[in-house]
Amino acid sequence: MRHLAQCRQRFREECGAIQLNRPELKLHVENGEITAEWDDQNTPSHELVSEFMVLANHLAARYALRNDVPILYRCQELPARDAHSVRLYDPVDFDQQVRKMKRTRLSTYPEGHGGLGLDLYTQISSPLRRYADMVIQRQLCAHLAGDPLPYTQTELFGVLDNVDRTASGNRALEREARAFWTMELLRRQDPAKTYPATVVRVEGRLVLVELSEYLARGVLMVRDAPSLGERLTVRIQEVKPKLNRLVLEPA
């Protein structure tokens, strides 16, 4: 199965898929204590499960289109500029490639998914986590059973609008929660502690750096702007979790 997953991944990459790998820091809060641990997404088991989920979603989209079953498609336009995959995480390269990518969107019209290198794509693999997945599973199950479809094309438009707004709000809350607890974890550190960091963006006088240990980004207060990609050691000057504000200074 891993060999087949690797073959599928190579096939998608040949069709233009962009793979952006970034380590993930899992935060746990219990009884006021915050703990953090790395979750490596780039393991054989993660890759195998991810690739077959992508395949299942792709085949569901193709089946629905061939059999005139109205569903919601997940679409993404190709990046405006040439983008490339980032397999081994580099903060600068990752930041630059992510900024090139277009946002994904839902549509009742079948369109391609540029980031995945697929001509059709939907999502049915997480009905417990995403309402749209459950809607599409209802459509396909009814079709396979020979029953009337529960949703018309017009009704799917209503689902699409509701799902888009809800999903956008959920993603924003998730980002805010992760940022808050990361900042709170940093606030509780020894004020004299130093951190290795990388300069990920330089825009005029704004210098943005990423802490290697926590993947948190903050503004570096420095007289002379360092070079993009420069690695340095910093100290926290100010951190305000509720404002998602992190100010750093050279150590």
C-alpha cells in the first residue's frame, strides 16, 4: 500500500501538485498546565493515509460527475506564479510558496484542484468533522441505493454558503486558539531564555522572524535589518497572548 501511495503521489506531482510540509506543534492544556510536543506529519503512515484519502475523494468526485449526482467540489486555481513543493521544512521557502497559493473553495461546478494536481476533487472522507462531507455521502449513498437524492442543485447552493461561512469561522477560531496558547506558553518561560530563530520576511522596517522551537512568529526590533533567511538568537521583549503580539530582540 505504501508503494501504491508513493506512485499516486508521484503521479499527482507530475500533474502539478504542490506539497508543502511543515512540522506541527501540538499543544495540550490541562489544569492550567501547557505542554507541547511535535507531531511529525512526514512519516510513512501519515503519507499512506493522506494519499489514499485524496484518492478516495478524487474517485468520489469522478463518480458523481459521470453519474450526474450533484455534489460540492473542492477547487483551487493554479498559483499565479511558479510554485514548488517544500518537503524538508525551510521557514523562508515555505512562507514564500504558501503566499503564492490560491485559496481553496467549494463549488457545485466541477473544477480542478491545482494544489493536488487533480482535475476533480471533493471531500467525503471526514463526515464527523466536516458537514459538507456528510452531505456528499448522503447524496452518493442515496444514488447507490436507488433512492431519491436528498439535495437538489439549488439546495446545495444553500449548503455551500453555510458551510463556507462556518468553515471560515472555525479555521479562524482554531488559529486564534493555537496562537493564544503558544504565546501563553512563551509568556511563562524564563525572561532571560534565548531562542534560535530565522528571519522569514523583511518588508521595509518590518522584520518577521520564526522561533525554531515553537514555530511562533514575532516582530524583531533591530536597528539594521538582517538578511532574509538569516539565523540568529533572540530574546522575548514583549508577549501579549490576548493580542497575539510577540516582540523580539537580538540576544
